[in-house]
Amino acid sequence: MRDADTPPQEPTDDRPHPATLTPQQRSDLIRTAAAEVRERVQEWRDNPNWRNTPTNSHRYETTIGAIDALGQLPAPDTEEAVASLADAVRPVIVEWRPSRPGPEQSIYAAVERLRRTIDAST
């Protein structure tokens, strides 16, 4: 049993190690993980229990802005280009910590998957 502040445990990841993937394939992994974060954050924002506090608004805007910036970057063909994709979404990783219960835990879990994807891809 876990308490409300503990993020859900993730199953093991059976995907190929990113080092064996092309820059485009690593880009796809990062973009997919970022899209999941965006979906979770939008669900949180659309929830009737959303509280429009300055902190919540900042977290929402930072996340959406970073993921939108990621979407504007071209498909990478080098390791440096993959690193620029990772840099675009790093503000999202900084914003989300497992400090709050409720719907924010699903956001944190998605951000943690994004963080692991970036760490393995760069």
C-alpha cells in the first residue's frame, strides 16, 4: 500500500535501449513522452476541481509552453539535435515534483517517464 504522496510504481520498460536507436527514433520517444505529459496536465487543468492559483497557472503555462516549443523543433539528424529536444522540455521536469496528492500524481508519473526517456536518449 502506498500513501497519497508516493507516485505509482512503473512497470519495467521493454523498449529497446535508446543508444541503439537513430536520432529520429529517440526524438519520437521524447515527443511521445512529452505528449503524455501534456495530456495529463490538460486533464488536470480541465478538472472541475482545478484551482486557478498563481502556482498552478505557472506550472500549466510552463508545461504547455515547453511542449509547444518542442513541437516547433525540426526532426533531429544528429546527437546535438536530440539534445536540443531534451533542452526544450527540461523546464517541465523542473516544475513537477511528487509533492502533491491527487491528479498531480499522474502528471508526476508522466514527467518521470519523460525524464527517464531524456536521460536515456541524450
